[in-house]
Amino acid sequence: MKGYIHVYTGNGKGKTTAAFGLSLRAAGAGKKVYIGQFVKGMHYSELDILPTIHNITLKQYGRGCFITSKPTPDDYAAALRGLSEIEEILKSGDYDVVVLDEATIALYYGLFGFDELKKALMNRAGHVEVIITGRYAPQELLDMADLVTEMKEIKHYYTKGIEARTGIEK
């Protein structure tokens, strides 16, 4: 079976959630799933449950959340190390589904370049399905993708000061 490239982008909530839903569906079908989270290095509730699912592997390639400040040299190094690992994973074909969570944010902040990401995607094993999430997906990635979904924010309670809640947003 041929693998396709999905991009879930936009300013609305649900990009990572959609990718995790697809991952759970794939795992339920006996597929092996790898989730690499860029930028993220904080604790999210999925970190507690995913290790209990034997055919899903999750690894974070972030060191916290620098979104309100500037990335440090360590942030760049972590993202590049992550992309290098994922490039090998994509090439190996050992996983059926590979999620690059917040990879578009890593691109947006210049943690790695589009050409580096494109090389990893182009050299993947033919059956590997790839899901890339995050705001600000560049047009080149949208053009390259086989499926693009834009999450559009219509209304969100965070505008009223509601913080991220465990089990819902984190």
C-alpha cells in the first residue's frame, strides 16, 4: 500500500488531536506508529497513555516551550537531532505511520529548513504514511502533501482566559 503525506494546519484547535486519532486507528489495525513531537518537551497527558499501546512509540524533540521567547541553540540542536532520527525512521520503513507533530512550527521558527524536511519525506519507504501538524505550514509543504486539512478557529474559550486543561488541551 502506498503511503501518503497529510498536513493538518491552521489556527484552530485539533491538529495534534487528529493526528493522534489517526495513530490510534492505525495501531488498532495492527500498524506500527512513530510520533515525533517537535518543539514540545513539556508533559502532556498523552505521554502517560501512549507507552501502554505496544505498537505506538512517542519521542519529544523539544526542550519545553519557547513560543513566548526565542529558540536557543539547544532548541535548534534538539530539532535537528529529531529530524535526523525521523529521517532514518522514514527511510527504514520499520513504521507504517510516522507523525511529525508541530514540524511546521519548527519550520516557522527556523529550527530546520524546508529542504531538510523535504529530503526526509522524499527518501521515505514507499508504504510509510506521514502526518505533519502545526500552524503556519509553508506553501511548498501544502503543494507537496497529498492531503491538507486546515483547522479554522471560529471560537475558543481561551480568549476568555481559560487555561489549558489536563486531559483536554494538555
